[in-house]
Amino acid sequence: MLNVRGGLNAHNRPSCSVQILPKLRASHQEGLNTIQIQNVRSKVVALIAEGCDQEEMAAAVKELIASCPISRDELAAKAFPLGQGTWKVFHAPHISRISSVLGAKFDPILYKLEGDKLSSYVKYSHPLVGMGWLNAAGSMGRKYDDTVDIHFDRFWLDGPETLREEIPRDAYSGLKDMDDWMSKLGRGFFFPQLALFPIHYLDEELCVFEFPPLNSKIAVQKISSAAQNSLAA
């Protein structure tokens, strides 16, 4: 009904409370979601510091994945700006199984991302072969919206106290025999079709990605930023 001024009658006007209520509910839900994400993250970080058992950490990582703050179609793209720096593995069930079978220890396991350049450093220890570092370097690219692909083309070994962060891409002819052997062996056993890693959780400090061939979720924590550029574990 029109009033004498040609406007809507007050009885026909939409209620302000009806318009605002959905926005308030959405804002409230968003706030609750943020609190939930923060609580889950805090729980995982606390468990890392405490050194909890694998079952407890697996349950916490599952909660973390369910609370991912980034939409699935943005995960691979966000992996580059958020991933810069050095990361340390704190949960990798397949590594635990391999360690048990071989009677070896693989710790720490580190990844360093600089731009699209990715390096991997794994410290091993075994009663028969001793201790040292297994290292690889290459690049990381975006394969799908939620998946990155990795291509390693350099592989080398280091002793327990001497870790080279990289070896030159074109320096194979000048490397010592062991480095040359490791590079050839590594390239021979590196299969690009197995180097696709779906991302399940990502923020500025924590990340969970999957190694599909073994159906294993790998969780990592950033230990230094790109500016710090440190491999300190």
C-alpha cells in the first residue's frame, strides 16, 4: 500500500532485524570457525613440542585437515607464497613403517622452498651403515588446483656433520665419484608420475600433503622463513 507521499507504508517495509539477522549469523559462524581452526592448530603445535605418539598425532592431523582455512581450488597456488622457507616433517606414517622394517632412523627430514626451487634433506642413522644425509634438489610446480608436482634432478650424500645445502645443476662432471654415482642412481629411480602431492591443509606454519602411492599423509611445520634461510633443526 502506498502512503500519501508515494512511499511504502511502514507496515510493508522490510524489517531491519530480518535483513541484519542472517549477516550476524554468518559473522558469528565465521568467528566460531576461526576459533576452531586456531584451537586445532594450537593443539597440533603443542603435540609437536611434547613429542606425542603416532596415534595421537594422526588423530590431531585428521582434525587439522578438516579445519583447512584455504579452499581446495586455491591450495596449490597458495603453496608458493606460504611455502617459502624451511619445513620439518613431524608426522609421516610411511617413514615410520620403513624405519621399523630397516632398523634405521630418518630424522630430521627437511624441505626448503625458495621460489619454485625445492630441496630435500634427510638425516639417516643405521647400526651397520652409520649416519649421514640423503639430499635432493629440483623444482616444484602447480599440477592441479590442490596438487603440486616435484621434479628432483640432483642427488647427493653428506656426512653427519657436513651438510651442503645444494650442488650446482651443471657441476656433475666436477663432482667426486660418490656424488656422481648418487646423482645417476637418484635420477634412475625418480619417477615423475609418482611425484604428485595433493595438499590437504595449509597455513603460514603448518602443511599436510599426501604421498598417494603409499596413501600416507605427511605433516610438516615451518622452522624458518625464507628470509632466515636456515636448515637448523
